[in-house]
Amino acid sequence: MNLPLDIFACGAVTAVGLDSAQTCAAVRAKIAAFSDAFPRLPPQEPVRGAKVAASRNARCNEAEWLTNLASRAISECLVPGNQANRVGIIINIPEEYRAHPALADGIQGSLATLLKEDWHHRRGHPLCFIREGHAGVLSGVRLAAGSISKGRIDVCILCGVDSLLNRSDVQRLAGAERLYDRGNPNGVIPGEAAAAVLVGTPGQTERPLARIYGIGLSFEPHSVLSSKYSQGRGLEAALSSALEEARMPESIVGFRVSDMNGDRYRVWEALFVQARFYRTWRAHLPSWYFTASAGDVGAATGALALVLAATGISRGYAPAQWGMCECSSEEGLRGACLVGPPRG
């Protein structure tokens, strides 16, 4: 990362909250929003999922639905006082291999077109798409830092939007025996969400929420799509890189924000990483598993992790001042981000 970045504002839309404040309060209170969210033909039972409460008009089709989610999260970041002259927007959207219905026409299809019409043409904000899964927004932090340091933009909105409650993802997860149901308690509960953070260089506002001190990215060769289980080497390397960039010791991490989603593969990886990396003696290391409230939110995961960490630190209810966000994409990308107080 070219420079430290402050988080100025957050936005989120999840099954447990229609804005970032509601979402963070619900996750803190351990409220879950699981229901029979996706119908299947008998004798199969409906899919348990975390569905965002919305009117039928907002769900005209998959592309418009994701556009509505992203627009709401981004708009929450652009409150009066947080708008600079040059605002960049980086949006992490569902990966190509998933064949998401919202992207049936490819990256130039309906979802991208609607997002460009909504933000680029109407408001003149530079727009960039990435498709890197759970850890994609953490990868986008590097892109944002580079653009800001080169003077191309003043601030940047990092957004992730996704919905796993569609026929393509449900069939894919069920076919791999990774979907949570009565016969498979170690499975994924699909969810849908959009989350966003507004970041910029320190000093642009008097009261930033938190600061990003280090980003670590790595690649896990034994991804969940392969035939082998992960030993956590990729995520361990990402964690080490984040602390190295921040020039901080491992002992400074006081809590974790993990995207562990209940899948047996991810449970094992999380256990291996925790035992191998966090070696400093602690009475306990609090871990926030937001998928227990909002389900697996796919491409929105990295942004939602930053929202939860920044909000907890700024409002003083986080277990410690320094938190580590950990994200693992299905295709192998691993990301880690050290978040701390804005004047650390």
C-alpha cells in the first residue's frame, strides 16, 4: 500500500440491517436473519438463507437488485461533508466462474451497465470493476491507495455487492455438498448484501472512523474449488504481509473479523491459521463471525468486514483498538487488513 488510508464513512445493506448502523448493531447483538429464502422443487426443502427485506419492485431482476443494493450502500457513504471533488468508486462484483444471473451478459452486461448509468454518467465519478470474491475489496484497497497517491482522485469508495440466493449458486453449492441443510450441518448459508467504505488520506476530515495500516494479499493453491483441503498457508502469508507493511508486531492484534462461513473447508482453514499465526499468549482472542448473522455475502465480504471493524473501533465497543480482517476467496485469493485507531 502506498500510504495509510483513513476510513471516513461506511454503508451497508444486509439481511440484518438496511444501513451500516443497523447491521453493526445486529451483528454485535448476535441477531441472525435466516429463513426459508429460496424455494426448491419437492421433495427438496427450501434453502435456508439470509434475505434482505425489500419490496418486490426492488427485485425486478438480478441485475437491478444488485444495482439497488450497491447504490444504497454507496449513497450512505456520500453524506454531506464526505463528498470531495474527485471521488473514485471501485466495485467488487460476483466472480466470472459462478455464472451469476446478474452478469449473464458478461462484465459489459446489464449489471455493469446499470451501475455505470447510475454513478458514472449521472455523477461523473470514475468507476472500476473487480471480480475477486470475498477478499476482492481488500485487493481494491491497494488500487485505491495507488490512485490517491498519484493524484488521480481525492477519495475512493470501495464497495462489494453480491447475492448467493440465485439458482446458479444454489445448484453449485448443493452439487458440491457445501450447502447448509438438514443433512449437511457443515455447509454455507447463502446471503446477500452490499457494503462500502469511503477512504482517503489522513487529515481530510476531523473525525475519521478508523485507519487502515496494512494490507496483505496472498494466494492459496488448495482452494475450496480444488480436491484438497487448505492448510492455511495462503492466509497465514497474507496476515504476515499485513503486519509487515504496518510495521506492527503480531501481539498488537486484539480481535479478528473473519469471513469463516461454516463450510468444513473454511472451518479447518481458520483453525489452522489461528493456531499457526497467533502465537502470542492471550487470555482469549475475540473473533467476529458476521456470517452467523448475515450469511455468506460473497463479493461484499471484504467491505462488510471493514465496516464492522471500523464502526466497532470508532464507537468504542470493539474488544481492542486493533483488529485484523481476514477474507478468503473461493478461487484462492487470501486477504488480510490491519485496522486501528485513526491516530495510532
